[in-house]
Amino acid sequence: LEAQTCRGLAPLPSGQFQATGTGLLAAGSRTLAAALVYDLPAGAFGGMGVGTTSVEAFEKSSLDLAASLGYQFDIGGAGQVQFCPTANTSLQLGPNDAFESSVDRSTFSAGIGVTAGTSLRLRPLLSLVPAIAVGVGHRTHQAESSAGVRLLRIAETYGFAQFHVGFVLNQNLSIRPSVEIPLGLEGGDAALGLTVGYHFGRRGPVANGD
């Protein structure tokens, strides 16, 4: 097993990049995002992403920026299960000026968690990669007037659980349906997601067990 198995995606050999596109659907919002993940030396991996979220209540969209970092551990004989502690942060700019209100909104989020996954070969070129993640996050909402006067600030701490069922074709292409459930977040709704990923670049040494 190699990095990204714990996220329900195709194994990412050392020295390679993985490009992903994700769509998320939740009550009252829709998100489209793209990310690039790189497998760092010694089991670490990191990524950056950009996206947009359409919020029905404001009839506007935001610009979303994100970054993440993780580290992989193999558990069991021949690395049967991959376990990864992770950290992530994101900044959502907007939606701004909803209904010509001259109000700018932003949300800063940060979280830590753990993920675990394994790869089950179904056919020579097809694998099933189930994974689960749990963690805790903190986010801060702010709203300011066009003059820079703070109108609102709300800070929330919450838990989350994610369930992924990835399908990997030819060791390169990933298709991963997922469900994300917020825990202890007032007004939080479950989100359904679909991620498509492809990795490329210089291929490093393959770990035992793949």
C-alpha cells in the first residue's frame, strides 16, 4: 500500500502527483473543487486545492482555498491497512454582496483527524478501496460591511465522520463516492460527494504488498 489508500483513492507512489476533481452536494449548497496532491519522502503527503461553493440562501458563490498534510503508516502483515493522521485548513471567501447588501463574508476552517483504508483487488485492473475518516474541526464565520466594520463573528467546534468507497482502475484512475457527516454542529447537514482522481509524474519504488 502507498499514500492515498487511506483516503479511498489510487495508491500514490513516491515522487508522483495526484490531480482530483470533487463535487459535493449538501442541503442548500453545491461545491466544485480541484486539488493537487504530492507524495513527499518518508511517508508524508501534502496537497492544495481551489474550488467554489454555490449557496442557495444568498444566490451567490464563494471562492474556496484549501491545504492539507498527512502521514501514512502501514498496519498488519504486508501493509494490509493504511492509517493516516491528517491536518487541513481552508479559507472560504464569500458569498459577498448578497442581494446588494455590501456585506462581505468569509469562513476560516482548520481540522485534524485520522483516516484508515485498505485495497481489495476485484479484478486484475480493478480494485475496491474502502476508507473511513474521523476528526475534529473548528471554523470561524465573519461578516463585514464595505467600510470594514465587523457585523458578525461566529466560532464553532465540531466533529466529523467520512465514509469513502473508492474504485481504482489500472492503478491510476480513481472514482470515489463518499458521505461526510458533521457531528455536534448546529444546522450541519450530511454531504454527498464524488471524486475523480488521476496520478502522474515520475514513479518511485513500489512498496511491498501492492
